Amino acid sequence: MPNFALMIRFLTFISLLWITIPTGVVTETGHFSINFRGNEVGELEATRKIDGDDLYFSSFTETSFWAIKRITVLYEYNVHFQKGHLQSSEVRILVNGKEHKCTKVTLKGDCYEITEDGETRSSVHYPVDYSTVMLIFTEPSHISNCFSEEDGTLHPVVNLGNHVYDKIHPKGRKNRYYYTNGTLSSAELDAGLVTLKVTRVD
């Protein structure tokens, strides 16, 4: 005759073990509103997934505004790090549904090959352990340069104190980032003709 009490204890143990065993995959998503002169003009959603030694980032940004006619701009980022080093990235920019720019960065041997719109543009021979998309999730407290997935260059990062940082584009434009408890709370992005305010909403 089966020992039902023993069976129940065994099944309880197995269920607790299943609950407490870590899966090794951790996912975090942040949502932000994008404003211009007090009006909401878009949104940003970014996700970070940690899977063992692999770190995946994706972000989707959509802004829509009037400039003679309505213009909708989409930014899509997909970035992969492994053991702290960039493996690949892809940035696509679409304007009114048409691809405006596509930049890919791929680790090949000891250098990164950078292609733009399907053509190999250049290569870089230094390790990349911090890139633009990471600014959304990790305060750059010990970072002096940030790799841009969009243009394949290093952008200086300046610590202004009080958890505020400037990322400086080679053309002189500055994006300012504000952090709370190590994660991005807001940012001011110099988009050339306009400055956009990005604010975390969750």
C-alpha cells in the first residue's frame, strides 16, 4: 500500500526545489516618454536580458512630429555582449517607414568590422565593454568613453557630479543623463535642431 504522506512530502520537496532553482535568465525592461517643449512626441522601450555570460540589449524609440508634414522616426537597437565584451550590434533608423540608415558592428577575431547600409566602412581594434545602449541601465560612474553603435566611434563621457553625465558626440553635440540608484531616470538629448527630454515612466 503506498505511503501517501511520504509521497506528498516528496512532491512538496520537488515543487520547492523547482521554484528555488535559478533559471539563469534575468530580464529588465524600462519605459520612457519623450517630450519636446512640454509636449509628448514619442516613447522609448528598452530591454536588458542576462543569460549566463551573455548580455542582450534591445531598444525601440519612436518619435513623431510636424515639419511641413508629419515625420515619424524609429530607432531600433539590438546589441549582444558576451563575458563583458561587445559581440555584435545593429542599429536601424527608419523615417516614415523607409530605412534611412543601418549600421552593424561585428566582432571578427580581434577587431570590430563596421558596416553601414551594407558596405564595410571601417574597423576598430580596441575592446568594447560599454556602449550607448547600456546608458539606459547602468550608470557610467567609472566610464570615460562610450562606444556608439550608431556610428562606430568612441564618445567621451564626462562625470558632472551628483550622478549626472554628458556624452559628447564628435560633432560637439551633448546628451545629458541623470541617474537615480544607478539607473537612468531622465536625459536631455541634443537632436541637432531640437533638444528632447526623456523621462522614465515606470
